[in-house]
Amino acid sequence: MPHAAHVRDTTDQVRSQPVMNSIIYIVGLVVVVLFILSFLGLR
């Protein structure tokens, strides 16, 4: 089961990197804001 161990290692790395999580969160927020602005602009 080397694949399962590799997945567990990557999840541990992601959990120990809150900066990466916040970057993904910020990017998601920017995409949502741009989508809302374009939707209002198209109307």
C-alpha cells in the first residue's frame, strides 16, 4: 500500500502549511467575486 502512505504524507504536508490553505481560500474568493461582478455587468 505505498500509494495510501504517499497520500497520507501529502495530507500531512498540506495540514502543516496553513499558508497554502489561505492562498487557495483567497483565490477561491477572488474567483467568486469576479464571477459575481461579471454576472452583474452582463445584466
